[in-house]
Amino acid sequence: MPETSRPPVILYHYDASPIVRKVKNILAIKRIPHMRVELPIVVPRPDLADRLGVKYRLVPVLAIGRDVYCDSSLIAAALERRFPASEGYGTLFPKRTGGGKADTGMIKAFAMTYADRTLAQLGTQTLPYHKFTPEFLKDRSAAFGKQLNPDEIAKDLPIVKSWLASHLDLIEEQLSDGREWLMDTETPSLADMSVHYVWEWMQQYRPLRHMKDLFDPAVIPATTGWINRVSAYVSAAHAEHKPVLDTISGARAAEVITAAAAEDLKVVGFDEAEAARIGLKRHQNVSVTPADNGKVPTVGKLVSFNKQEICIETHGTAGSVFCHFPRLYYAVKPEAEAKL
């Protein structure tokens, strides 16, 4: 691992979350040492909501110093920016095979849109909800904004599996020219990390044994080979770099985060014209809410804003932090509409 001085990195997670796998794998291939805080599988999560004022109800959440990042795709972009390959860290945006340039913008869009909001959401529809507790069903119904009906979900499983088979066929087509990684890069990219975890989770998570027939090497040989290659790559990174420093309490994490330095606000900047387009001003109180699932607003003072990232200052019992969200798929509203 690089020996440069860096702010502390803390991952808030719970092990059963499939998308947490993505971020853990990213931390491993980028060789970033970090601490972890285990969260409960259902809300409330006072370690974030109360101690830091971060009401965002989804996981994972990652702190880098006094900056707290929500949404796995923004976490990936922040880690790449703050722990660059030029300083000895791994990269999520390798060059194309043969010395081509890195396709950063389209890989980010692919990860955030196709992987996170098409493929991953289909994956959640394969879970055996009839085996889960009433508490879990109530929590996830609130997150999805509708009452989950285990019988209806089970009834729809054949069509969901058929759609997933179609997605696997598209991946097979992408890999049919013999490339090693999805975007024909020198090493795995964010695209590989963002798609792979869904398929690996379906094969390894015991309650999803009924999905294994999708992964027939005789039908999708290139895809099953790619899944195995990515799994081997990230397993080697975890084993070689051992990025997990410690598991700490939420109280200790809040102390470390609020005592740390934040990234200069000028890095994200403030796009006055773009803010004015949606009626926002620097330093006004706003709410930021996911536009799809987990529609719980986080409220704070708007301090940075550009076409890809929002940052607000939030306050909790442990102190204040700078909480970052993606622009895409998140709604930001001024104080009057936020009902502060």
C-alpha cells in the first residue's frame, strides 16, 4: 500500500448487503486501508442519523476524513479522485487494452444506471421474501415505497429470471470477442466491479440456490469465465493487501470522522449557473433525497454543487460533517420545499 499520509477511511455496512460487496471489492483493488462499522440490517441506524446527521437510509456509506459519501457509484468516484493511481493506488478506470484511453464518463454512467438501477434492482426481486421476518418486510416496504407482497414476488419470479437470462446473454455478447474484462480494459474497471457482484451474489447466497441454473457454462461460457476471473482478481487483492484495519464502534467512528480534516470545498466547487437552474443558492438549507428507493431526506447547508455531485453540511450529536450525494437520481430541494 502507498505510504502517503491520508485521511481515515471508514466503511458503514452490513454483511448481508450485496452492494456492500461492490464497495469492499473496490477498496481491495484500490489497496485502500480502512476501518469498518457494522450497521443493523434495518433502520433506525443512529450511528449515521443521530451522530452525524446523515439520514440517508441505504448502505453502504463511506467516510473519507470528515467527508461522508452516499451511493456506491459516488463512493467509487470519490475513492478514485482522492486515492489516485498516480500515487500508487489501484485504479477503477484503467486504459483500454493496447494502450487506449480510459473511458471514465461512460463507465460511470454504465455503473450508476445499468448496473445499480437495472441489474441490481432485478436482483432484489429474486429474494425469498416469504422467509423473512415481518420486521424486515416492513423495513423494505418503507424503503421501496410500497407494501411488499411475498406471494406476488414469488409469482413474478419466472419472468424476472427470464429477464436476468437476457441480461446474461447481453454480457455474453459483449465478451464474445475474447476480451478479458467488460470494457476491454487492461485490468478490471468500475464496470466489472458494478456488474460482477450481482451475479456472484446470486451464485453464493444460499437462499438464491434457485437461481443457479442461469449460470450454465455450456450456455454462457464467456460470461461464467468472466465471473470467475473477476472473483479470482478481487480475492487475490483482498488476500494480498488486507485492507481492513479494524472494526470499530459507531461512537468511535463519529469521533474519528468529526475530528478529521475535510476535502477543500473548491474541489467539487459551486456551479452557480446550474444551481440557479433549479432555484438553489450557496449556503441555503436544502434536503437531498434519493429519487428511486429509500426516499428519506438528509437536510443540511448546501456548500458544494456541480453537475455530478452535491455536498451539504450536516450536524449530529458528534459534530458536523460534509455529506456528499450524486446529482443523478437524487432530488435536492430548497428550505421551503424541504419543510425544515
